[in-house]
Amino acid sequence: MTEWWYNHKTSEVEEGPQSLGSDRDGPYATREDAEHAPEIAKQRAAEWNKEDD
């Protein structure tokens, strides 16, 4: 099973972990999910902030 990663330093999607762990988010099940990693992270952060209130 292929895992996909989003490299937030280069803004590119990687097939398998290719870069430093500190530079990437994932794994994601699909390339499409990895492409939307910034939006997913923003949504999750907003949900966590709601829980803290």
C-alpha cells in the first residue's frame, strides 16, 4: 500500500517518505488527501482550539 506525504517546505506531494520528518505531514492514504494537507491541518487545528475553549 502506497503512502503519500505532503512536504510543507517544498509544497510538493511525495510518494513514500522521501524528506525529513520535520518537513512533511502524513502519511495520507491517497495523493489527493496529501495535496489537501494544508487545509486538513488548518481544519484540525480549528477543531482542537474549539475543544480548548
